[in-house]
Amino acid sequence: MSWRFAIEAADDPQSLPRIVGYFAQRWIVPSGVTMALRDGGMAIDVAVAVDTLDEQGAAIIAAKLRENVLVCHVTLLGGGDAIVAAAA
């Protein structure tokens, strides 16, 4: 299954490396990462196409991302872009 993490973060030089670091800690190489500056913040999309990442693992990464002080909002989207979890 593929996953997409839609993240709103603070406009800070450390936001992007900290977010990508959560995936590196689990030995996951994202299939795509995009970032755009919007309204004083960052919109970051991380796509993961790893067969070994199940829904529970993806939810754990999303929860860890939400704990980061630089992250404002995380939406986790599953295979068909169905929202699996969203929280500020």
C-alpha cells in the first residue's frame, strides 16, 4: 500500500529535515517529497510506497510528526487518497 503524509509546518529551515528524519529513523526512503511555502508556513507532502509499512506503522509516524513543535497539522492518506487520520 502507498501512503501520503500531508503536513503543514512552520516556515523554519529545520522543518523539512526534521520531518524527513522520522522516515530515516525507520529506514524508509520516501518515493517523493515536495515542499511549498504558503501563507507563512510550509506545505510538505511525503509519499511512501513501501510494502512493509502497514496502517499501524503509518499512524505511528503520523503521531510522531504531530508531536514535533514545528508541525501544525498532519493528514495521513491511504491507497486511494482516503483519509486515514487527520489531526492538528
